[in-house]
Amino acid sequence: MFTGIVTAIGAIEEVAHRGDLRVVVSCPWDPTRIDIGASIACAGVCLTVVERGGEAGVAWFAVDVSNETVDRTAAEQWAKGACINLEQALKLGDELGGHLVTGHVDAVGEVVERRDVGGSTRLDIVAPADLAPYIAQKGSITIDGVSLTVNSVRDQPAGSVRFSLNIIPHTADVTTLGKLVEGDQVNLEIDTIARYLQRMQSLRAA
């Protein structure tokens, strides 16, 4: 379980095809504090550490990314040289600064508009139709592992949903969101509470 509060930006150093992908990620952490078998959210995807190395400040860890995960996430994030948001798993007693995030990506969205608003950046993202019931104004959503609040929602004629987000300068600086441009794909995870509420409502209506 995660909070959607990114603690570092990592870089994809190596990608090897072994049936699944073996991906090596560099990061500014202390490798002695990265446990083998631990979960790390990589661009919002919960992955298991299988190797680690380096030294404090210039560490690396390796994860295996299944074909299923590759198919359901933004493909360019698994390319060598790509930068990704990182968050280590929540520990009991840690501050819950964002919202509860599972690290299970629900869909890939597309950035359709980016513009400056005051000192912040407004991003408009289109999500597939099956996510539309779960995205609400002032609700929470995770974009590439970052916990954010939805500013507005507009349902589209074809069933998809367009929603807007405000990225403050701090978030733009400490995550990859500040470099997103129109046409980029992003990993989306809906709010866990919204998921269960929708399920309960659908059962009542059946």
C-alpha cells in the first residue's frame, strides 16, 4: 500500500527481455534501506525488488515487469532512459499525506491539454469510458504514482471522460508530472473508496 506521495525520481538504466522484463532503476536512496522482496511503486505500478546495489545516494534496484503489466501501463515508461516516480511502501505509523494507493493501474490516460495557470500547470487528461463512474470533482486520483485532486470532470460523447488537474510548482519539480506534454500517456489508478462504492451501487441496482 502507498500514499501517492513521491519520494524520488528514478531512471530506467537497463531493460532486459527474459520472457518478462527485467528492469534496473537508479535512485538516490540508500541501498541498505531497500529490502529484497519489498514493494516499490514505479510510475504508480507496484513492483517487487529482486536485486539491489550501489551506495547511498547512487543506488539501484531491479524489478521484473510482467507482460500483463507492460500491456496495461504506459509503454514508454519502460524504455531505457525514461524517468519514473518512485515511492516505497507505506509502513504502519507513517503519515498518510495523499490517499490510499494500491499500485494497481486501472487504465492508461492521455494528456490532451497543458497550460499555465498562474504559477501552476493545468493538465487535462482523457480516461477510458470504464473509468468514468469513478472520477469525480474534488475526488482523488493517482497519475503516474502521484496522488492528486480532480478539479473538474467533463463526460465525452463517446463515453470517455476528460478531467483536469492542477499541478503546483513543488509537485512539478519533485515528480515527472512537470515534464508531461500533450500526447503523453499516463498510468491511472482510481480511488479505492470510489471503486467499492461503485461496486456496492451496482449490486443494489441488480
